[in-house]
Amino acid sequence: MSTADSISSSGDRSDRPTSVLVGPGTCLPSPEIDNAALVAQL
């Protein structure tokens, strides 16, 4: 999950908080998006 951590460190999560690309570990407003992020990382 180093990739997801790197992206969230870049501040990309602030630019697009609803994007699944941020990956897990980021506080997303929708649990469905968070779940999709977890699947994407797998």
C-alpha cells in the first residue's frame, strides 16, 4: 500500500476526495467508494 500512501502524501486526496485512486487509508465520504478503493488495491 506504499503507492496509496504516496498519493495521499502528495495531497491528491485534497484535490479529488471522491476519487478511488486515493486508495484505502484516506477518509472518504462514502463507504462504497472506500470499499471500491480496497478492491482496487487488491
